[in-house]
Amino acid sequence: MRTCFAEMRRRKWRDVSLEETILRHEESETTRADPLADPERAATQRLIMRQFRLFIDEELTDRQRKALLAALGEMPLEEIAQRMGTNRNALYKLLHDARKKLKRRMMAERLSLRDVLIAFD
């Protein structure tokens, strides 16, 4: 049964390009703020999303950016690895390094994980 579900998930992404997934994710970033949040909270959410986008653009290599945005766009890691011409383990390492860079940048900008979680909770 797991094999069937895995194959169904893979087929869902068969006709979707990596670039299309990344573009869809980037477009949805602008609408991620909670529409039911009060104006101050919604503004904080938008500010944090803009900061993260800036961090991603400034800190990550093109390859790291592409992998991270595709993963955030919910494309399966196996599919991302295949389309990027790598294997799953190398992709994990690439994503791990990208997350470390972003975490360092967050710390340098004094943006704590707690603040982010509070804004989006």
C-alpha cells in the first residue's frame, strides 16, 4: 500500500516543472499573512516573510535556493533530487546547509525563532 501511495505522489508531480513549483511558492509568499489577523499582526507577518525572502536571496546559492523553495512548495524530495540531477542524501545535505545559513542570518539580525512562531501562531 505504501508503494502505491508513493507512486501516486510521484505521478502528481510528473508534469509539474521545478521552476513552476518554485514560482507558485514565491507567489503564495505574498498572501501568507493570516487574513483574519488584526492589521498589526498581519503587517508583522508580511514583514517577517519579506525578511526571510531577503535572507534566502542574499545568503543561499542558486542551487540551495532552488532546492529550498521547491521543498517549501511541497514537492517530494525524491522528485527534487531527480530533477536537480543529484541523490536524496546530497539533497538533504544541501538543505541542511541552507537552513544553517538562514539560522545564522536570523541570529545576526536578532530575529528569534520564538518571535517568528508568535507572529504566525
